[in-house]
Amino acid sequence: MSVVAYAPASTANVSVGFDVLGAAMAPVDGTMLGDRVLVADTSGDFTLQSVGEFAHKLPEDFTQNIVYDCYLAYGKALEQKGLPQKPLTMILEKNMPVGSGLGSSATSIVAAFVALNAFYDNALSEHELMLLMGELEGQISGSLHYDNVAPCHFGGLQLVIDEADVVSQTLPSFDDWYFVLCYPGINISTSAARNILPAQYRRQDCLTYGRRLAGFVHACHTGQEPIAAAMLKDVIAEPYRAQLIPGFELVREQAASLGALATGISGSGPTVFCVLKDLGQAEKLKAWLAEHFIQNQDGFCHICKIDTEGARVTGTTL
């Protein structure tokens, strides 16, 4: 028996919702922008193999791979339920660059847990899975936050609640928004991006953050697109992280000249996102970014819409 699960890339924060907003992304050309994990039974010892475009960026020792930690955590959860573990082997297809700001660790974690749960006939509930996903993501980033794993798992635009046994809920989104995502090919670690942030914020910045987040959520629920777009501004992270991304301000200027509703940093960067309503203008921006923002062969650019499916089982073979 074998099962393969896919988990999509995500953009956390979405400018206005630091640590509490995230959106799953799906390229409009059908590209599978995310990681896949295969779980299969075996007659031998456990093994974990990494393949894919960015597998060479991972530790050679599979016990240092986050997917191995997922395997151990899932096994512990089974043990707590009194369920037996089966001998199995896993393969991670690492298609997402590490430190890209596209939820790279979340795609591996979510794909691993979804594949494991399918292999074990859904032994864990969706809520139990999400708690494990958040715990493992916290091992990577240094703090517990769900703004990548929640959209990656559930799909859509997720608002993190993390109260009353509710991790997150789906916000209504705007179907005609195109997200131009561009990864320049350089890496920024989540911990480094967090260390550059101030330890304290001015009262005015806190008030602005709360006002804009509330305004954005309200506008999503009431279908007020102009207000939602106007709220996509970041006073928490972008003023500090922008200096880590060469050419960020030029991207904003070029995107604005092509009619972009907003430009921001995806997660902790260096990937940037621009929101446009016109596909032709999005194509022009994609071409400009490929020429002026991408710095090496690892970089890429995709025109995306919000992935409403989230993680899913895709078959039995990679």
C-alpha cells in the first residue's frame, strides 16, 4: 500500500495580518507549487528519501529532516490512542526552496501528516492533525504560529483564531484577484527575519495594525473589494524586512504602474507578492520581475489565485 499527498505553497501575513493571516497559492497555469510526500508499507526498517528540485538543500542525514520528525510525532499520537504502528518508508519530493517565504517547511510538514493520516485510515481528526502541524512548524521557526500550515492544510484565505479549540477559519476572498508571486532565488531564514523586528512597537503602529486587520476582515465578509485592497499595508514587518530584499521598492513602483492593488512581502521573504485584477497586466509584471528581480537560476515567478483545496491525497505514486 502507498499514498501520496500534496501540500500547496502559501503566503503568510498577506501584509495586513502578521502571524494571523495566510493564503494557499495555486498557479493559474496548473503548476503544482508545493511539496509531495509518499508513504508506503515496507518489510524492512524505516527509510526516508528526499528527491526533487530542492532536495540538495536538505540535510543528508534523514533523521535531521523535518519529515522524520513528523513520522515520529505521528507515531507518538498513534501510541497515545492505543493504535499499532506499521513498518513504512517515506519519500519527500522537495519542490519548494528553503527560506523562500512561501511556507516551504509547512508544505513538507502538511504533506507528510496528510499522507501519514491517509495511510493510517484517518486515525487522527483534522483538529488533531492541525495541532501537530503547528507544533512541528514551531520547531522550524522557533515559535508556534499557524499562518502557513493552516492555509496549506485547509486551503483558502485563513484567519488564525487559536482560541476556543478553533485554530483558524476561512475568510471569503476575491475570485478575480491575481497574486503574482516572485521568488528572487536568495534565502532569508525565518529566525533572521524575526530577529530584525523591534522588540516593542509604538502605540500608533499597534492601533494601525488592529484597524487595518479588522477593516480587511470586515471587507472580505461584506465583499467590499476596494476597502480590502486598501487595507493590504504592513506596519509590523515590512518596514524592517524590506531592507533584506534587494529591489523591493522597485518592484512596488513597477507593480503600481501596472495597476497593482497592493504589493507586499510573502511571509518572512524574500518572495514578494503583487495583487492585480487584470491578467494581461499580471503577465507584464511577471515578465518584468523575471528580468529585473530574479537573481539566479533558483528564482521563479508564478501568477496565482488562492488555492481553495489545500492539501490533498493525489494518488499512490510520485
